[in-house]
Amino acid sequence: MVLTPLTRIGSPGFSYIKPVLEKEAFGLAAKDKSGVLSPFRFSRRETGEKDVRFKVLFCGICHTDVCMAKNEWGFTTYPLVPGHEIVGVVTEVGAKVTKFKAGDKVGVGYMVSSCRSCDICADDQENYCPKMIITSGGKYYDDTMTYGGYSDHMVCEEDYIIRIPENLPLDAAAPLLCAGVTVYSAMKYHGLDKPGMHIGVVGLGGLGHVAVKFAKAMGTKVTVISTSDSKRDEAINRLGVDMFMVSRDPEQMKDAMGTMDGVIDTVSAAHPLFPLLGLLKYKGTLIMVGAPNKPLELPVLPLIFGKKMVVGSMTGGIKESQEMVDFAGKHNITADIELISADYVNTAMERLEKGDVRYRFVIDVANTLKPTP
């Protein structure tokens, strides 16, 4: 344990007393823009009066982890312990915690705190709060870095902890805390959750396959739009999509023009938007949830003549995240995963960049992440 000064810190809407002690932790960290992860020892704060501490059992690998590890967005601070699809079992709670107890199945997503005082937080959209603190690579109130879920344990304010339904397996539930809520929030906010609506999903990857599952559970008609035919059988016969289209086939795209109420674009690589806008009905919405590294060209005329919209959406607030996993529990929705050991993470990230995963890598943290001497 590491001794630290006792200080009172926090936002105007939340006061936090930094504990006297910190607990040693270990994980995997990127040390530079190569993005290569290696063993890393660090400290997490002692359990505060409103904190929940839990043993990390599994953590999903998101494309954001790769971008952050390699500083592709230009704001990474090293060392970086990635991971924001984190699930585990509570081991300790603070004296004033009321929502959780030891033994509970819980998770943490993209954020670990926010200001609690702005209009955005009041609207339960903490993920858009200007003072939102990200789970991995953020700066906490005490000026320390936040370290993510590629680690042995986590400590987080109880208001940012998600309860995982008992019927969901933790490994396959982990990706719901980012991939799941990202597509769920987009569909709910833009009214694309109504039975009978026609939803297009661009890209059948980590985000796309859970978008299909949520959309089907909501009773909508679902069409997957992909660059090749390679996933057609799986999409139709296993995931149950209603239609599968190849975006590079002009005839298929032409036949589907003006048929979709909304399109969820999950692709993180550069790609043309013009064909996707053509798929939308009058007043249809193209929702961008992927994060390409390079700017995309946005044609304006299809927007003007069709009263169409192009919007962005990112994860979800805590209330919505809990609503999402409860919905997933009710409908038995989980991610399709490839469970890997901690020593395979660097290879997994290389494969993820190539799209070589069906559909989400999840690290078996508890069984394979071992501290180095």
C-alpha cells in the first residue's frame, strides 16, 4: 500500500475525499504510440465511502482501445491501461454505498465520473458532459490518471457502476457496456425502436452484430449492408436479419433506395456516404457510431432534397446503460465473442485492425492476467 495525503476534491456537484491509502494493482499498458501492451504495476485509490471495488473477470477489446493505445486521436497520455467493457464481481463497498454489495455482478463502461451539475448530466446523458472522465486515459479529480479494465481490479463511484443481470454470462455481456449501449442509445434516441420500422446496419462487426440483435428484439425489419458477401449466410441464418446487401453492388443498392427509416453506420474506416443516404426514406436518419480516422465526404444535396439527417451518437448515460443491459437480460442478448488470454492481447489488436474477429475479443482477465515479479 502507498501512503498519500488526505484531501477533499471533486466537482461542484460532488465532493470526494481522497483516502489515505492506495491499493496496488497490475495490468497491461501501452507505454508509447507503438501501442504494444506490456505488464504494468500501478495503484488504485482505497475504497472511498461511495466507491465500489470489484475483481475484474473479463474485459472486452474495443476499436477505441487500439486508437488510444496508438494515440491516433492525438490525446493519449502514457502509460495507458486500456479497457472500458469491464465486468466482474464486487469485493468491497464504501460505508455510504446503497446500491451494491459484495458478490454482485457489475460492470463499468466508457466513463467513471462526470460533473453531476450541468444540464447534460441532469438529462441523464453524462457521456456528453464536458467534464466527463473516461475510464481509461482520463484525469481524475485528484489529478491522477484513470486506468482501464485490462487490470486485476477496479474501483469506481457507485453512481457509475452497472448491475449485470444474473442470467447473462459475464464474458459475453462485457461488450454490451460499450458496443451494446452505443447502438441501443442511437436507436432509442432517434426513434428507431418501433416494431415494423426498417433499419439498415452498415458493417457486421463488433458494433454491427449487436445492433442487429437489439433491432430484431425491438421488432424492426433489419438489413445488413456489407462490402462483401462473406457474412451473408451467418447474418441471415444465425443472426436472423431480413435482408443482406452488398454495398458495392449497384443493382442491390438501387433496388433498396428510399426503403429505410434509419441506417446505423458502424464502420470505422473511410467509406462513401452517398450510397447510404440514398437508402433512406424521406426524413430518414443516418447515424454515425463508427469513428473513422480520416474525414468523410458528406454530400449535401441528398439531405436537402430528402429532408434527411446525418447525426453522430456515442455510448449512453448510466441510466440508459442500465436500461440497455436489463433489456439484454430480458431478451437474452449477448455479444458473440472470442475469449482470449491476456498474453494474446497484442495479437488480438492486430487482428482487430484487420477486421479479423467475429465479433468481439474479450480478455479472460481473472484466469490469465498474472502479475510479473
